[in-house]
Amino acid sequence: MSAKRSFEIVAENEGGWADDKRDRGGRTRWGVSSKAHPGVDLDSLHTFEDALRVVYVPKYWAPICGEELGEPLDFTVLDAAVHHGTWRAKCWLQSTLGVKVDGKIGDITLARVERLKPDTRATAQSFNERRIKFMVDGFRNGSFVDGDLDLRGETIYLWNFWRRTARISYEIGRTT
């Protein structure tokens, strides 16, 4: 799969403008939040291609070594990096692969990915299951409580997450 298709999947999960006061990310455009990217002028991101150039490629795709992962790990790890941060996504990948977890994708991690090719679907599904467990556990134990902001009652966030991970699981299943 190409980087282009990986970004198309993420774009479908991210949408356009959002400014929900309950969302800890603040104002968001094309999935680029003001909190996570304070130096980015959201008003300048007219298209998702602008967001790709300014944010997604340098801050997500490059750090996860997306080009090296191959389909379907590329879009699975990319979506997690965008939603949960690159460090967590890299650690989940390493844990899923059974290599030392240090949050750095290097020769050992990439060699393990290479050994799994051409079929990395089971690994991608296992990775996606880690994301689901993380979110479910977070909602159950109150990890998503931040001061006066308590997202446990905000089922829309959980619904959006289920939609997102179901879409990733569907795309993993479509790969050949």
C-alpha cells in the first residue's frame, strides 16, 4: 500500500473542522489539533494535502517509518500514531512484534516486520486489538478524567473510537 492510501484512510477517520469544548485537543482541522500542534496555523490547512505536507508526513509518517512497514501495518500504525501519539504507536508495534519496547523504530523492529512480510494482517489485527484494550481500559478506570473534564460519560468519543478501529480492522481484512 502506498502512503497515499494510508493517508486516505486516516483522512476518512479525521474529518474537517471540529471545535468541541469537551475535546482535550481543542480546535482541530483535518485531525490536526491546536493542543498537539500549537505552532501550526490551522486556518492555513485548506485541504487535507496541506495537513499532509505540514503535519502528517513529518510528524507521524516519518517517525513510524511508514514506508518500511508495508500493508496493512502502515495504515494501522499511522492511524494509531495520529490518534494516540507516535511514541505510544511505536511502543505498541514493538510489543506486538515481540521485540524490545523502547519507542524507537530501528533495525531490530524493522527486521521483525520484514520477516512477517508479505502477510502482516494478523500482526496488524493484534496491534489494533491493543488500541481497543487501551481505550476500553481508559474509559473503565477513569484515565480520561482531566480536572473538571470527565470523558467517561461522553459516549460520542467512545463511539468515534469504535468506528475508527472498526474501519481499520475492515481495511486490514481487505488487504491481500
